[in-house]
Amino acid sequence: MARIGTLRELLAAELGVATDSLATPAQAGVASARLMRQDGNRVAWLLQNLSAANLVIRPDREATLTAGIILAPNEWRSMVYHEDFDLVGHEWHVIASAAAADYYLLEVRLRGGERGAP
């Protein structure tokens, strides 16, 4: 068995293909906006609310302050394919209870094409 020295090597061994991650610090507003595009290569994501406002996220349709998953200030949510299945790759939307609400988003994707080819 090959010795695994890094987390990236562990992920590549588990998934059978290399991964890339993309960190996006951004802001949500009082109108619903796309947080993440639909992406069949996304295997995990983490979202942290860095603001004093509530964030609401929702898959596949516009988020509203009364419909979706609420992230209170300093709260975070994550999804990973082996627990949340293909919901990880759906399109996600975000809205905030106040303007200019900071958040941090980290997405982990299979490297390569639709099938994760290197």
C-alpha cells in the first residue's frame, strides 16, 4: 500500500481522482442571488456566515427569509457527497436579512471533466 502524505493524496486515493478547492469570500444581499451553480463535479462545500445578519440558503430556487436553511451569525453548514448525495451538486441560492452580509464559501470539486478525468 502506498504511503499517503497529504490530505490531497488521501482524497485522490478515496475518490480515485484529484480534487481542487475554491475559496470564495463574498457578500450576500437582501435579494436572492445564486450562491453556487449546479455542478456535477462538486463533492463537498462549506459555507460560513461571517456577518451579523442571518443568511438563508436554498437549493434549486430563490431563497427567501422564510424558506430555506438559516445560518445565524458565525454559523456554518457543509455538505459532502457521501452523506448528502447529489444535493451537493445542485444550484444553491442565498439571501441575507441585511445588506452586505459577509460569508466564506469553500467548494471541493473533482479535477477534470464531467467524469472527473485528470
